[in-house]
Amino acid sequence: MVSYKLLSFLLLSIIMVSSVQAQSNAETEIRVMSYNIRYDNPDDGVNRWTNRRDRVASLIQFNKGEIIGLQEALHRQITWLDDRLEAYDWVGVGRTDGKLEGEFSPILYNAQRFEMLQNGTFWLSPTTEKPSKGWDAALPRICTWVRLKERTSGKEFLFFNTHFDHRGEQAREESAKVIMQKINEISDEATPVILTGDFNTQPNSAPYNVITKTLADAFEHTSVPHSGPTATYLDEGGGFSVSRGEGGRRIDYIFTNENVAVLRHGILSTFRDGRFPSDHLPVVADVTF
């Protein structure tokens, strides 16, 4: 017969081990985000960047995004956010000239937690290594990537961020193939991989199917069921307005490979004065390796 003292000791041991495991899991969680912040268009009137930028920064800070893939960001928008988000560094180049011109697909990361080991940008075209436009795309498109190391654990992983063309149907499918090829070239079987972006395509489309042959859609593969709206872009009613109504399209995603576990996934619908900070809603996921 088990004594009361022995039983108490065993129960206490189980509780202590569970507590340590829970703390360890919490410490290795990483919050990633994908966010099309809308380019700085002076014709946006009340929705111009100078009226929105504080809310964009606040959203990132409040939701504690540690690695963020941005889309449609111009250099002046990135540098403004970089000044405001003091703990962050970033990587990326402009799609027009490979330097500062045109929209970026930059990756912001918490430099206090992560060390940058490598980074690069390639074009979504047949000539991936130089500024170029591919297939039936209306504009040059790029994918930026970074290899990061978590300072505490020493774990390394790859993060890719992109923005597919809004018009070229063939370009979107070919862009998905280019990205998957590049991921295969840059990573290995043991490397955790995360891909974020505005893909301008909906689930079960050809580009989506190309990607999900290898990577998992975090929306569908999360331990805790998805939270928030199911659309990231509601193009009816002016884009920024909360009164746009229901519906819309899910075109912004977080994808992961088999070395990444998705704990939680959500689409954030934070707004103020009846307006969202951007015409896209950010996608967020808590992941661990």
C-alpha cells in the first residue's frame, strides 16, 4: 500500500516537472506576423501613411510580434518603423533596383532575441538574381529571406517573406514554384522554415497548392483553432473602413514546414475610429521548433 507521504511526493514531482516543461515551451515560443501595411500613397487622403503609422507600430508592439514579414513597405516607411521599434533590426531591398527604390518585402526581427546569420533577396522571375519582372506580372516581385539564430537556445531557422503579383495568374503560380525551389536550395531537411506574405491568391488555387505540397498553412494546422476573421483583405467599401462588411478574401498567409509546430493562429481586426491601420489585416502565429 502506497503511503500518504510517498503519494504526496509523487504528485508534487509530477506538478514540478509539468511546470518546468510549460515554462520551457513558453520560452521557446516565437510570435511571427505577416502584414501588408499599404504603401505610402499620398492620394489615400485620411488613410495616408502619416495618419496610420502610429497605429501600425502600436499593433506590432501590443501583439508582441518578434519576426514580421511586411509587404508594400517603402524605404521611408521601414526606416520610420525601425526608429519607433527600437528592439528591431531588418533586412530587405527595394524591388525596382535591388537597393532603395520601389516596394520592399522586408523582414523585421527582435535583435535582442535573434542574431542574423545570412540574408538575401531574389526576384520572382526567370532571372532571380537581378531586378526583373516575370511572366504576365504587372510589376517586379521579390522574396526576401533571413537565417536567424535564437541567442538563448542557439537554434537556427529560415524566414521567407514575399508579395505575389496582383494581376498575373501565371506569374503567381510560377512565383510559388520559384520560392519552393529556393527554399529547397537554401534549407536542409532539419531546418525550420517559415514563409509569410501577401500571395494575392486564395486557398486551393494553383499557387496555394504548389506551396502546400511541401509547407503547411498555419491557418489549418494550429493546435488551438484559428481566432478572428477568416479574410485578410476585404476590398469592398474602401479597404480601410470597418464598415466594409463581412466576406472578403484570405490572401495573406503564414506557411511552415514539418520542423515548425504552430501553437496558435489568428487574424487581427484591431481598429480605431472605424478604420483599420491598413487595407489588409495582419496574420499572426505562435510557433515553436
